[in-house]
Amino acid sequence: MDDPVRIAPVGDHPSELVGDSQPALGLSQEHHAAVRGDPAAIEGGAYLFPRNRWQIEGQRNILIHNVYRPLIAALPRQRNHAAYSCFWLLPADRPRPRDYQMRRRELLFFLGSVMTAARTLRAQQKAMPVIGVLNSTSPVAFAPSLTAFRQGLKETGYVEGQNVAFEYRWAQGRYDQLPALAADLVGCKVDLILTSGTAGIVAAKGATSTIPIVFFGGGDLVAAGLIASLARPGGNLTGMSIFGRELNPKRLDLLSDLVPQTGLIAFLVNPNSSIAEQVIGDVREAAHAKGSELHVLKAGTESEIDAAFATLVQLRAGALVVAADSFLGSRRDQLVTLAARHAIPAIYEWREFVEAGGLISYGPSLTGTWRQVGAYAGRLLAGAKPTDLPVQQPTKFELVVNLNTAKALGLTVPPSILATADEVIE
């Protein structure tokens, strides 16, 4: 026979310790409450306890038969299974009652009920789809976009924690980590992968050809061989293409009009991007057509951004175009602060840069496009096939100007820009 031991509570009432799991299989509140009171009063029962909040002491009081293993599969998968145990409690300070054999039958019946409940819960969990988020940035940087995505998802009837779950993988700016992170999500058997940027799309596509992938951004995916066409992408990819690369020359034009007297324009690009060289080529060609001198600065880390601005100051560049890129987009506050500190007129992809104090931006709505991606994700979870959902593209682009920043830089915004601006911050 097992050595008698006692369960001693470390903390508050068991209902608070167990949290939302509740007593196992709806046991009576008397049994549940008895753990807190006199252990000798317990007639027998089964309880689900967090291990790290209860300690077992070797005293002759209660005989414990550890039967937690059958319950592990029944716990919600978001919970830390190893932190919970289920114990069958019997008095040990007196002889076994005559109905002990009956209690053994009750125990066996209980175990059978647990296994039935486990199968039921697993079926319920399987019914809740899981979205794997593969992102090249960080949780903080991606938070505004994720909020907009969730809103679009909600509009199709899916709410995180209610009928859909998320698995997150963050590359923290290290693009070389994306393939391994994508493979990890595939190994988790997620139902849908959400990613952004060319590097993320390539990594996700390389990890699976069967799990649906919904994306945001990316370069020319047709030329890259990732999709057959925008109208009929084929395969397991669909989403929103935002003309990130294509709009960089337009941003150069706008900045040249805003600062016509500048002789040298700098272009900041992330060298870790898989399309970095194509992006540089596009902007070089646009600068040559305008007769402007262009100097390319490369930065793929926070420290390299600082170094790029130091170089920009040494070169006495008169303006800066920040390339459309997920990593550079995640460094909004750093870029805006450095541009203000060194009095450099700069143009960005997203209006959020201008709202944070940047000079000017041109591009689609960040929140609007992410909401559309969320709506697409909802359709895919509902059973739509990626091959049947054409790749969407934004039809409206926002030109936003911050007059306060222009004034601080000593710039007069041309009437042509003010007349076409979608918003002027004063």
C-alpha cells in the first residue's frame, strides 16, 4: 500500500487556485470545500489541483492515489498540462470502510468518465481552428496591425479565445529565422498561416503546400513564382498585395517636390530583404530620371539604423526616402526621432509615421488593409479555398503631411502637395 501522505494547501481557496478549470467533472462543492477544512471529514472524492500551488507532506492523514494521467488529455490545450494533477482522496487515519470495494468501482467509473470527457474535449478543441502567425518583427511592433486583423476576423464571426486560437512566432527582425519558425508552425498543425512581407511569404510557402496561407504585402509574387496570377493565385496562397516596392519611386518624386533644392537624396533599405536589390534598382532608375543624386544606406538592425543616420549626416544628404519594409516599418519611433534630431526631411510608407511626428507619407491604409486580410482569413477558416480567393490590392493611397514638422524643418509645403493630400496635420 502506498505511504499515507497529506495534501496541504499553499494559497487560497481551491476554487481560486484551480481558476477556470473548476473541480474535475463537476464534483460537489462539499468535496471541493473540504480540502480547505478538516481533511478527516473527507469521505472521498476526485480533485484537479495546480501542482505548483499545493505541496504533499508525509503525514498519516490522507491516502492519495495519483490518477491524474487520464485527465491530462482532457485539459484545454492552452493550459500547461504538466502543472495539474488529479487525486483520489480517502481517509487513512482509520480502517478502510466496508464499502471500499464499492468505492473502487466508483473510482473505475470515474476514470472511465474521464476518458469519455477527454475524447469529448479533444473533439471540441479540434473544432476550434488555430491561426499560426509568422512575423518578422516583434509583438510590440506588430500590435497595431494585429488589432486591425482581429477586427476583420471578428467581422466574419471569429473571435480569439472563443472560436479561434492563435500560435505566434516572432523573428525579431532576423529574417534568416523565418523558415525554421514556419516549419515549427506547420509541426503544430495549425489550420491557417498568417504572414507578411516577401521573406515571410517565401518561408511559409517553403514550409507547406497544403495549409492555407493568407499574406499581407510582398513584392511581385507572380514573377517570384509564388502565385500563378492575382486573379487566380493557385496553390495555397492568397491575401493582400500592397505595392510596397512599386510605390518607392513615387515617394522619391514627392520628396523631390517637397525639397526641390536638395542635391543628394538618401535611400534607406533593409539588406536582409529578399528583394532589396530590385528595390534599389527601382529607386536608382527613378532618381536618374529626375536628375537627382542618390546614395543608398543599408540597415537591418537597430544599431545599423543609427549608423546609417550618422553616415547620412556626414554626406550632408538633404532628404531621405525610407523603403517600404516590415522591419523598417517596425522601427517607426527610432526613425522619426533620428530624422527630427538631425533635421532630415523624410518620407515613409505609412501614415502612422506622420502621426508620430514624421514629415510625409504615401501608401495604403495600414489598418484598412489588415482588416481586409482578417476578413480573408475568416473566409478561409469557414471553408473557402485559397485558389478561389483572388489576391486583393488597395485601390486608395493616402498622402499625409505634417505641417508642424515641416515648420520645424523650415520647409514650405508646395500648394500642389497640400491640394492632393488626404490629410494635413497641423
